[in-house]
Amino acid sequence: SSAASDVYKRQALDLCGRYEDGMKLAKEGRDACIQYGHYQTLPGCLEIYAECCHFLGMDDESTEAYYQAYYLCKLIGRKEDLEITRNEAKKYLNIDFKH
């Protein structure tokens, strides 16, 4: 299946509270994006991974993934994803991205 459809699957797992599955799939998606150079979907994979990590009590890993997602969104111009990432990071971990 395509990376884009996999992102939707991950979001569905995430929204159903299956955070361990969502985290695993998001990590696989992240690795595939990097391996094949498909950076358009990478911020979404990182954001989902960050959210799942947070709900599994892995806040250090979640923080790192939110930072990666945020700055990658800025770099490749994903404004909508940037706002989603900024809002979630603030809501879940009180991270305040200033730039």
C-alpha cells in the first residue's frame, strides 16, 4: 500500500486508542519515508508517533518527535501540519514553539 494510505491507517489506530500499534506503524512509516525519500508524509508519521508516545507515558521520546515534526513541517512548508503539531505539543507536553 502507499505511504499516504498507511498514514490514514495509523491515524485510525491512533484515534481508536491503540497507541502501541499506532506508535509501531508510525515508526515504520517514518523509516520508510526516510528510506525512500517520501518526505511529504514524514511529518504526519512523526506527529502520530509523538502523540502515541505521549499516551504511552514516553514523554521524552514524544518531545523529540514533536520537535522533529515541527521543524520538518516548517522546512517543507506544511502549514496545516505545522499548526496541528504546534497545538498538540502545547496541549500534551506544554511545548511552546516560538518560531
